[in-house]
Amino acid sequence: DNSITELLGALCDCSIYGVSWKRRALGGLSKEGARKALKKRAYGALLSKFFQPGTCKGSASGPATTPPRNKVLMISFDLRVAGCREEAERLEELLGALPEGDAADPVLELLVHLAGSALPPPTSF
Amino acid sequence: MASGANANMNAVRETMDVLLEISRLLNTGLDMESLSICVRLCEQGINPEALSLVIKELRKASDSLKASDNSTN
């Protein structure tokens, strides 16, 4: 269950978790249809980047690229400047807790690209 | 042999916990399940930047599905 197609399918399933299909089926859009449409969009996004120059595996790890750990440290610096000292310190602590070597680098790179992309948690009154 | 496998499992779990907390601090919106799928996709050599586009695209699509879900309520 580790093939790219299966993993992308699982990612699509995660993103439509919680959608009500019973009511939707009456309107003509089935779960399978939505899943197919999501997969199409996922592959479209994946391939759009794949064929852009400078995105091949070799150039991504080239000397001109900032290592993802440094990018996380830059975010940590921004947090400090914004007055979020505790979060910045925790972030640096967690970075230090990751295993040595660059095995976690692609995941860190992904997290940096997604940083701030989620909606802020709802404020309670 | 079994204890070696257990130690390895614990190390993987700890790394996942650390990555999940980093993910939360960075406000990426990934839950544990999505994160573990992303980790495996990265292990398969998927470009992280391309994967981030995939996730953003899937979010847009599911948001519009959920929004239309709410409007019919």
C-alpha cells in the first residue's frame, strides 16, 4: 500500500472525510465521482510542477537551495520577531529532536511550503 | 531481533510525533493521517513543493464540496 497512486488516493480520501454522501447522491455527485475528480486535480497539480524547469530532484538539493532546516529556523526567527517566543523556542527544540542526517528534509520542505496555509483556529468567546 | 524492530518502531513513532508538532506550530493544517501519507510520498521521491500544491488543490476542492454541503443544510 505504498505505491504513489494508492497514497495519492488515500490523500484524496482524507480531504473529503466528513462530507455527507447520502444527500449528495440525490444531486448526482457520488463519492466515487468526487474521488475521481479530486484525483484528477491532484495529478494535475503534481504534474504541473513536475514539468517546470528547476524542479527536478538534482536541482532541488543544489548548493543554491536553502536547506529546509534553515528555512524552519527562519520561520522561528519570524515567530520571535512577532512576539511568539515560546513557539519559536519549541520549534527549535523540535528541530533539534529530529534524527541527524537529511532523511526528514523533504518532509520539512513540505511543511515549510504549507506553513500558514491552514485557517487559524476559531476564537472562543 | 524483536527488540530491534520495536526500537525501530519507537524511533519512527517519535519522529512522526516531532514532525506532527512542527506541522502544528507551522499551522500547515495536516492531521496525523495526512502527514503520514505525505511522509510516505516524500519517501517515494515526490517533490515536496509539488506535493504542497497537491494538498492546497485538494483543500480547495474539498472546501467547495463542504461549502455546498452546508448551503443545502
